Amino acid sequence: MKLICLIDNTAVDEKLYAEDGVSFLVEYGGKNYLIDTGLTGKAAENARRMNQPVDQLDGIVITHNHSSHIGGIDSFMRLNPDAEIYLRAGAQTEYFRKTGLFKEPAGAGKSFFRKYEKNLTLFNSFSEVAEGFYLASCEVFEEKNINPDRGYFSLEGRKQIPYEYLDECFAVIFPKKRKADGLIIVGGCFHCGIQNMLETVKQCWYGIPVLAIVGGFHFMGSNPKTLGCSAEYVTAQARALKLSNAEKIYACHCTGFKGFDIMDEILGDRLMYIGGGEEVDF
């Protein structure tokens, strides 16, 4: 298995774009899968510059219906008009984010679901993309571990309904011949809280070692040098990662530099940042 970061808030090569979004190309079992599409078409352009085969995708996974993860979908679908798109059925609910006195759509709206109706595989809590490649929803909701960002909501008439994470999923991939040899978790923002997701994985695949966790941890505030949550929350989640005995943690996207630094104090050399243009082999 190989995982390539096509785009992130940072890039390791000046020839590559960076943006507030994330996209991973996963080479697995002789096939190519995309996990998230970035904010714009820049992820597809980066893939072209990196000579990655994103015109040969066997499936596209959307971890949740927020623009930073679904915004670049059209660019990839133009290259792969028959590709299957996997996302949770709850993503059909239109979400918004409040910015000051205004609200704006948080992700793709109803037109997306009409446009790609024939490509969509919608699931509720669990789906199999391929043998050893699964998508799961968070099933554990310990309140103290849920990310404290409450800026997202849906609408019932004029009433605001708090974000309920019904669109969020994460990938669980087994890169070895034997599942007992370990799994990898790949997420987008871990809005449900990484500790809750770790507990979900433990319930579903008890006793299987975690080889790596990849994704954004949604600690970032208005810029990478600030926090959008308390330092205590970051510390608690980092300690949960340490207790999970995950061999490697690859942070990116909405983790932010300050959040990363707090994690680094606890996780040490188990923690790395993965930026646009970097790849990891498992």
C-alpha cells in the first residue's frame, strides 16, 4: 500500500499548490483510490505535476461533506466519469457554517447529488470499498472527546440544528496479507474526536494493532499558528493517540502548527507532518 498526499495546507515542493484542503491517493491491491478531493481543482493539477495516475481511479472516498474535502470533485470526475463515489448518506443533509453574522454552505449541495447520482454509493455506518479496505462511521460519542468546534449546523426552516456528524466517515485499511498484522486509519478532520474514533475501531477490530493514523485533527484556529480549541483538548487527544500504541501518526491539513507542537511534546518521533507531495509506503 502506498499513500500520496496530493494537496494539503502545505507543500514540500514549490512547484505544487497548497490550499486549505486535503486529498490522498491510495495505491492498494493493484488499484487506485482517492480519499478526499481538496478544496478546488488544484489537487488534480498537483497530481498531474507529480505524474500520479488520477485518471485511473477505481473509487473516490469523501470523508465528510465539507468544501475542503469535496470541493475538487469535479476535476477528478472529468478524468474518471465512471468512478464510484463513496460517502455517507447523511451527507445529503445540507450543512452551513456561520462566519460572523452570515452563514455559508459548508460543502456540496443538492446539485452535487443530482449530478453524480449514478456514481454514488451512499452508506449509513459501514461500507466495503475492496477486500481489506473499509469505511466506517464513528459509533462512540464521548462528549468530552468530540471536537469543540460547533460552527457547523443544518436548518429546519429557520431553526439551526447542531452538526451531528452524520456525514463523517474514516477509512480502515489492512495493508498486510493477514489482517491481524495491523490496520491504518485515514480520516479527513476527525470532527467526532480522534479518541472516539479509536474506541470505535477497537470495538470493530479488537486486538489488531494500529500501524498508522493519517489525517487532519481539526485543532487549528483562524490560522495555523492559533488553536481553535483549548490546549487541554489537544493534550487529551494526543494522550489517547499515545495510549493507542499507533506506531506512526501523520498529521496534516486542519491540525495547525500550534496543535502539532503540542502533540509533538507527547508523541515525539511517532508524530510526523505529511504535506502535499509526500508519500508513505506501508
